[in-house]
Amino acid sequence: MIHLKWNERETVKKVKCVHTDAKKYIVNQKLTAGSVYEVKNETEEFYFIVDNSGRVGGFYKDYFVDA
């Protein structure tokens, strides 16, 4: 149940959002292009970050570059 304590975990790294142009999902309400976000967990396909709502959400890596 690692996901219950993601807000309290240390930051793995920081990433910068480069775009919010999603084909299938609405991400422009949770991400802002040009902003830097803290990565709490990472998989092959997703970053789990603290988004604009202050909660941890999973987003595809193609929205980000390393900060």
C-alpha cells in the first residue's frame, strides 16, 4: 500500500512539464506547461507526481523532461 504515503515520501527527482496536449485524457487541469513537479515514484511508462491539485497523480512520461 505504498500509494497511501506518497505525499510523505522523499522526492525521487524533479521533472519539468513540456506540454499538456493529451490525445485521450484531460491533463491541462492538473498540469501546467513550464512548471516543475516533484516525482514521488516512477515506472517504465509513468511518473507519479504531486500535481496542481496537491495530490499524487500518475502521468505519462512524454509530458515531461528532467529538470
